[in-house]
Amino acid sequence: MVWSLVFVFLVMGFYLGLMFYKNSILSSLTQADEQLAALEKSRDKNLEQKLLNLKGQLSVVGPLISSHLFWSQGLSKIQSLVQPQVQFKSVNASSTAAKIVFQATAANYTTVAKQIAAFYADDSITDIVLNKASSLPTGRVDFTMQLMFDLNKFLVKSIKLPEQTKELPEQTKELKELPAETLLEQWARELKEGVAEAEKKIIEPVVGKVKELPPLVLRFGRFLFSTGSGIFDKIRSKLIPISL
Amino acid sequence: MSMNKGLIASIIFAAGVFAFFVLVLPEFTSINNARAALKTRQALIEEKNAELKKVTELNKQYKIRQADIDKIIVFMPEQKRIDQIVSSIQQIASQAGLSLAEITTAGSAETGEAAGYKKMVIGFNVVGQYPSFLNFLKLLEQNLRLYDIFEIDASLTTSGADGAQNLVNFSVKLNTYYLQ
């Protein structure tokens, strides 16, 4: 009987203990809810939206700039390719079709042909269609032409180096860094030096030998070289001042 | 008497067992649930605190780089800002020596929604000479708000007063962008 009572008291005591513990947890839960509500209240939603917008803006800036189209570049290119005797009447240019259609007049058919050749010379123009060309009563030629172009070469300014240029050998890098003018000057100097060397080694000894020949042989030699060219001219020019 | 005592003891014990199952066990379940809820809320509080700290830090950075961010906002505004477009095109045209004849705006059917922005088509006519138009294009390309021209139509229009200088009517269509 006593043990049964002890058991019941223990159960009741345990229950009461759990009740207190549960109440303390529920109280913590209420506090956590209040804290969450306070945190929610302290949020600056405008600021968060502003930051989110900035994130969106930053993510699109790069791709849009890299595909930005420069029509001033394209039209300047066309302008530089147009023949002096060609006059434009109307132009329709479209980047979506990658095409320029224009109507113009030229002095004659030769000018039209020259104009087509000039457009072909530019690597950004991929195809040319001469829609129509007809003579006008004034003698000029009226024509309509279509130019198809490579959008990246014609309108996009960004220059992308091929992958292999990033790993050029050291010497090639030096060569690449050297200005073109300096290279040309270097080649011209080497050519001049080569000619001088050849003159010294080939022409001068021949002239020296000739000078030692008897007068009759010299007269024959003069006749022989009179119609010569190239290296003979050089020798001849050296011989002329020699009194025969 | 001893039999009654044993019966009473058994009844008390049974009441104790009954109380355990009816009172104590449900309390256990309820406490476990409350503890789980508290844990979730505490994790949420930590997360929110970290987010708020991040936002405060980002706001600091935002204020430091305000000048650069202002440029980005002009480049890709949050709204259409048609007023800004009209005034900038008018200003650029007059700076280049062209006269703005007409301007239209329309939402584009093709949008860059996947990329996170919307396109808007602007069409306008300007009248003037070709060198001025070339200058106009250069100024337009340098404008902070991005204008991507996709169509140009040029045709000769009226002659000048002296008859020597032909004016050209340039019809331009371009895409401009704003955040969706």
C-alpha cells in the first residue's frame, strides 16, 4: 500500500515537474516569437530592395556592355570605302538583319564595279548583292545594293585576342611589342647593309680587275656591257669614269 | 482486512499507472514539440541576425561606392524613365546640330527577362547633315544610359535655302533597358 502511494506521488511529482518545464519552454517560445517580430520590424525593406536591385543591375551590366553596338564605327567604315564618284540617295541599316541596303548613283558602271570591289576588300563585309543597276538619262548609273556584315567585326568594338596569343614565346612577345615602324626601319637598314656588302665583295673586285686589263680588252668590255643591266650597270657605272 | 488493503493498494497503483499514461506521456510529447519549435525559432533568429548584419555591411559598402552605383542606376534604371530618355536624346541631337522631329516609345515583344532586364524600343527622327548625324551617333554611344541602335533609315529630304546642302532625314530605332 505504501509503495503504491509512493508510486502515485512520484507520478504526480513527475507530472508537476514536466508542467513547469513545459511552461518555461512555452515562455521561451513566446520570447523567441517576440524577438522574431522585433527583428522583422527592424528590417529596412526599402534598403533590401535597393540592394537586390543593385545586384540585378550589376549582373546585367557586363553582358550588355560587351554586346553594345557602335554604329558610328560601322558608318565610318562604309564612308571610308565609298568611291568619290558615288552618291548615296537612301540607306537602310539594320543590326538585327546584319544588313545595309542602299540606293545610290555612280558616274558609270566602272565606278559601280570599283565600289563593289572596295566593299569586298573589307573583311567585316561578308556578302554583297547588287539588286539593280540602271542608266539614268543624265548618264549616271542608279543602283541598289545590299551589304551583309559580320556584326562583331562591323559594330562591336571589343577586341578579343585569340587564346594562343596569351602564351606566346618570349621572343615573339618582344617582336610583338616592337612598333611596326621600328621593324621596317630595321629591315631597310639590313637591306642597305646587304647591298653595300655585296657591292664591296662582288662589284669592287671586278672593277679592280677590269682596271688592270689592256685598253683593247677594255674597249671590248665597254661594248659588251653597253646593253647590260642590273649588276652589269653597277660595273658599267664604275667603269665610265675610267679613261680608255 | 488484509485483502481489502491489498485491493486498495492495487487500485492506487492502477490509478498511478493510469495517471502516467494519461497525464505524463502526453506532456512528454507536448514538451518535445515545444522544444523542436523553440530550436527552429532560435535558428531563424540567428539567420535573421546574420542577414541583418549582412544588409548593414552592404549598406555601408553602398554608401562608400555611391558615386559608382549612381552611374549603374543611370545605366540600368529600375523603371522605364522615359523622361530621361526623351531629354537625353533631345540634348544629344541639339548638341550634334540635328533637329529632333519625332519620338516614339514602345515595349519590346522580345525581352531579356531571363537575363534580368526588360527592353524598350525607342524610335525617333532627326533631320540634319550626315557629319552631324555621325557625331550624334558617337554622343549617343557614349551616353551613360545604354542605347543600342538596331535600325537606321536615311533618306534625302528638303534642300537647304541655298540649294547646295541637302538635309537628310534619319529615322533611328534603338533598344534601351531597364530592370524588371
